[in-house]
Amino acid sequence: MMSEPAVLDAARAAGAGPAAAAAPAAVEIERLSLVFQTADAPVHALSDVDLRIARGEFVSFIGPSGCGKTTLMRVIADLEHATSGSIRVNGMSPQAARQARAYGYVFQAAALYPWRSVLRNVMLPLEIMGVPRAEQAQRATAQLAAVGLAGFERKFPWQLSGGMQQRVSIARALAIEPKLLLMDEPFGALDEITRDHLNEQLLRLWERTDKTVIFVTHSISEAVFLSNRIVVMSPRPGRIIEIIENHALPARGRTLNLRESPEFAAVAHRVRDALRAGHSYE
């Protein structure tokens, strides 16, 4: 059996900081690669990815388009399957985690059914799970309140703004009470003012629930503001260039004013330098 220092050293080598290394793992990835077989030539989407994400962390994936950020998240969600390497999600295989509904997934588009009310959109996964009707309504109502949409239960998606629709999508993902929340550029199509507001709301929600959040973004500012750690990825084949510990900002209680601070600028500069280095990655 490995000693505690050896366990911590192994976890840090796989991309976990000191605090993350000491906590139980939400996601453990070792030497993971994924190759898509296409008609003309294979596409190497991911190559030798090593990463450990501790329970309760907020981790962002950032990199240029086509670097494998979303693909890696889809592997975690059992929507894509690795060609080689290993992955565990909450101590089980991705397939077992999906079947146990151990994670919620928020897509780039809200993907709401226009003929269902806001409440019934949030209730949908609970209906599929066979949760009793009264409990469906209770859980959906509670999650809508958690994302600031109390009073909108009877509205329809077309009556809501884009930002409100995304909050409904987040409430739907949270309604199944997952331990892990996967978010694939959920605010990418929104205006900057709405995006800033939802970033703050998401942080408050994360602070209240202590869920593990994995967040895909193209925005350096968003990644720095939200994350405990920032995973910088290279262009295809997707590799992890650097994992940046965001110790310069407080772990809790962040506000948008922090983006004007020298500490925020320093972390953003590190992320930008890593992205720039990644473009020449061989």
C-alpha cells in the first residue's frame, strides 16, 4: 500500500494541486487517448491526457476550437469512448456513472421543449427516472428557485430571455441531484452583461452546493473568474499543456470587481501565455 506522501505525489503528477490531491477524486484520468476513425484518415482528438479532479472543485477547460475540450467532457459523460487509457467518475466507470445519474450535463444551447412549461422542462429527467409526480414538482420548483427563477414555473421557454433559458437548463441538470455538473460553454452565446450575471450566480450556486463543476469555455476572463484550477489544452491532438492553480483569488465569495485586480490580471496572463505556447506545441 502506498504511503500518504506517495499518494499525494502521484495525484499531483496527474494534475492535482495540494488541496485537490488530499480530497477524494470526482474524476481520475490516466494516459487517455481518443482517435476517431473517419473515411479518409483517423482524427487524433485526445492524446495522453492525465488529470485528477477532486470532489468539490470548480475546474475549467480552455483552449482553441478543436482542441478536444468538449470531447474530453463527453468522455467523462460516457458520450464518447476513449481509444486507450483509463477514466473513473466518482469511483466508477463513466458508463456506471451515467446509469447511476451521477452527473448533470448543461449543453451550449438550452435545448428546452417549447411546448412544455418551464416547470415541466425541469421535471422531464425526473419523469424519465420514474420519480413520483409530487416529488418531481417539489424538486423542480426548488431548483428553479436556486437559479433565481421562482415565479416563472408556468412560463414557456419562448417567453424567456436566452440567459433565463440557460438557467432553466442548469435547474434541469441539478434536479436529478448529481454529484458532478458538466457544463459545455453554457454562456458562450449570451451578451456580456448577461454572461457576467450568470457567472456570479453560478459561483453562488456552487458555493452553496459544493458540487464538482467541470466547465468548458473559450473565455480567459470567465475561466479565471470561475475556477479553482484552469486546464489549458493544445490544438489537436488535444493535450494538457498546463494546469494553473488559481490561488491568487479567494476560493469563495468572488465578485466581478476582482477582474480589475492585479491578481486577476496575473492569472489571466499565465493562461494567455500557456495558450500561446500551445499553438507551437509539437
